[in-house]
Amino acid sequence: MHLADTLIIAVYLATLVGIGVFVSRRQKTTDSYFVAGRTVPGWAAGLSLLATIITSLTFIAFPGAAYSGNWNLLVPNLFFIAVIWSIGPVIVPFFRHAVSMSVYEYFGKRFGPGVRMYSSFAFAAGHFAKMGFVFYLLALAVAGFTGWRVIPLIVGLGVITVFYTFIGGLRAVIWTDVVQGFLLFAGIAVTLAILLFGPHAHPAAMFRLIAANHKTSLGSCRFDLAQPTFWTMALYGFFYYLQKYTADQTVVQRYLAARSDRSALHGIQMGATLCLPVWTSFMLIGSLLWAFYRLAGQAPPSAVTRPDQVFPYFMVTQMPVGVAGLFLAALFGAAMSMLASDLNCLGLILVEDFYSHFFPSRTDAQRLRFGKLAVVLCGALAIAVSLCVTVTHGSALALYYTAASIVAGGLAGLFLLAFLSRRAGRTAALAGIAANLLFTAYATLTLDGGKILNLHNYNFPWSEYTIGVFGNLLLLAVGLVWAALLPAPASFSSTNTLWGWLADRKRSNIYAIQLGDTP
């Protein structure tokens, strides 16, 4: 890499640290450290959501998926927008009034502390796997074309991220995310300009070649759950993003950090909507890279062994001096944004869902010290996980989606049970959780013809993308049946369900009208 590119990356990393140092003076309470004092502008919360969702995995694996195949893996992400626009007006204000800081507090109110800690643990387990995989993939893809070594790259980026998250809290995370968001759009625009209007570009020929080879297809429209068809990916996307908006601390934390219900909703809807052109652009970049190398009559060298490495190779070899550094800075920033957000969330749930439960008499200052220590320890563990991840075969994006579907723990189904059922209590929730875990274990072990456990005719027959779908539906169904067979819980407030919350909102609106205010 050219020295100018390295300097750009260094300046960007120094900027992130500077933001953390600048806001660190205001982190005096757990509320300011974990939800930024609930003073974040809605637009900033939305851009932070975008930067958290658009990880380095998107930079590398989306172009790789489009380069080697089509746009089938874009389908689940369409539901990131559809879900928030359909349920956001209810979900966002509901959580802002139902919980203080941890989304899993809601499960505790509905089903007791055991279910609260289970859901919190399921979130933590899934996100540790994600953090390790994303950082490893980033380092592996970039190191081969920059001359940098994988282990120092992982450790260096990890330490910087842990530092500014530790000292700056969620406020540092959000404002570094805002910087990352603007850098992301600039990088995409420059890349598309180089591919379409650069010295070796042939845009008309590229698009003709892409169209002739169906490179922008979203997949087969057959309803075949054994294959990653359009409908299989759509079902996966719906449940995956339902879980994101209703049971993922990294998303709900943005609701809570905003100044008001209205700004939170508008900001989250803005951030989610902006994700679609970003995802689509990275898919388009992958298709254009495929056409670029075909029209050039060459393929990437033998050093490029996987589709996930094509875009980093193009960045290093085809982009002008300075532009490559800008985009690599955005790539590093995407991974660091994801890690910072997850670390702050993990610190929060360890304080709120575990430490405060076992040590309820601790002061806020003691809880804050424990939370900061938890951020550092989780950061060290995340770096260790990244270093221990082994090389995997196949598409990185497909592996990530599969892992996310399996380890989600049925949290979307658990939320639906809590939110929609007036009768479901702790026993019904535990029965649903047990059914989901048994099913997930069976499906995972017998997947792909029983590579781990072969039950022959009784192996799981459908695509790995459906495991989370069926697991969530099974949890909900078992919980509802169990609740119907048992008497309703004796001590239960219907306010914690959709029906009770709507009734309360209606009463509030009537009261506001009587006072002469607009609801």
C-alpha cells in the first residue's frame, strides 16, 4: 500500500479515539454511559443503527456473493425496512416506556428473572460468535493484499475499539458511527464511479453482460424450503429482523437513547431505509466486478482463492492513491462500529440482567465501574475469539446467516409470546424455550444429510435458513398451547402485552383530549 493510504487510515483511527476522549467527561452514571443520557438526536441514532448493521461483512461478503452468484442473499435484508415500517410505531414507543435500559428486562417482567437471564445469554452468545467471525474475515481478506499480518491487525483494531468504547460509552459509539456512516456513503460513491467511469470502464457492456447472465436475480420463486429460494430467504429475513427490532439490545438501545418517542421512531426508520441502498450498492459492486474482469479478459490472480477476497483485491490494485486508503478506513470502521456497539451492549446486559440481580444493593457508581470492567473483559474475549476462528469453506455471508439463525435462541418467538398472549406465564415460556432448543439441536446436528449426526430418513430435510424460522414458530406454538392448558398467572399486568398497551394509549389520548391537548 502507498504511504498516503496508510496515513489516511491512521488519521481516521485517531479521529475515532479523539471522539471517545472528547465525550468521556460526561460518563458519570450508568444512564449516561449506556444510553447516552437519552439525549441523542433521532437522525444520529438512525445513522448509528445503519453503521452498526452495515458491518465489514457487508463490505466483503456482499460483493463476493454477487460476484460468484446472484443477488439472492439481498432478499432477507428487504425485511429490515418492511418490519420497522410496519411494527415500528408500536414497538419503539412501547420499549421506551416498558424498560429502563435492557430489552431483556421486558422478558423478566413477563416471565420472571430466569427467562430474562436466558434471553440475555442467548443474545450474548450469538454476538460473541458474530464479533469473532466478522473481525477474522476482515483481517483475512485485507491482510493478503496489504502485506499486513492477520494477528496484529485483529489485535490493533480490537484494542483501539475497546479503548474508545471503554472511555466514551454509548455516546462515543453513536458519534463514531455517524462519522462511519458518512464515510461509508462516500466510499460507495467513489467505488461505483471508478467501476462505471474509470479509464477501463465499459458501463453499457457491463450491464449487458450482467443482464445476460442474470447476475441480479433474487433467486428462484419456487416455494422449496430445502433450497435458498426467494421465499425461503424471505421467511428467514422476516424472523431474523423481527428478532432484531424486538429482542436485540444493539437495536433497542438506539430507541432508548433518543430524545423522544417521535425522534426515536423517525431516526430508526431513516437508518433502516438507508440500509437498502447500501446493501444494493454492494451487490451491484460485486456484479460490476464480475463484469469488469470478464470484459478485461482476465481473472483475479491465484492469490484470490475466495469470492470474498475479490473486492479487497480490487481496492488495493485498481483504486487511485488515497481512495484505497479512504475505503479501507471505511472497511475498518465498519468492523469497529459493530464491535463497539456490541461491547457497550454486552456491558449493559451484564450490569442490568446479572450484576444488579445478584447484587441489588450496589450503588450506581459501583454498577458503572462493573459495566466498564465488563466492556474491557468482553473486548478481550472478542479479540481472543477472532484469533481462534478457523478458516471456513463456502460463502462467508451464508455462514454468518446460518450461525445467526441457529444461535438466535428463539428470541423473536419469545417476544411474540410475551407481547401477544394475555395468558402466557413463566411455565409456558420455559416450555416454549425447551422445545426450541431441542428442535434447534436436532436440526443443526442432522443438517445437510447428517454430516454430524446421521438419522437417515429422519435428518432435517430443509435449508439451514429455515432453522430459526421453525424454531421461533415452535416456541410460540408450544407456549400458546401450554398457556391455554394452564390458568392465567395470578400476578400479571396486561400493560406488558400489546392489548394492554393499546388500551393504556387509548386512555391517555382520551385524557389528553379532555385537557385540550392534541394526542
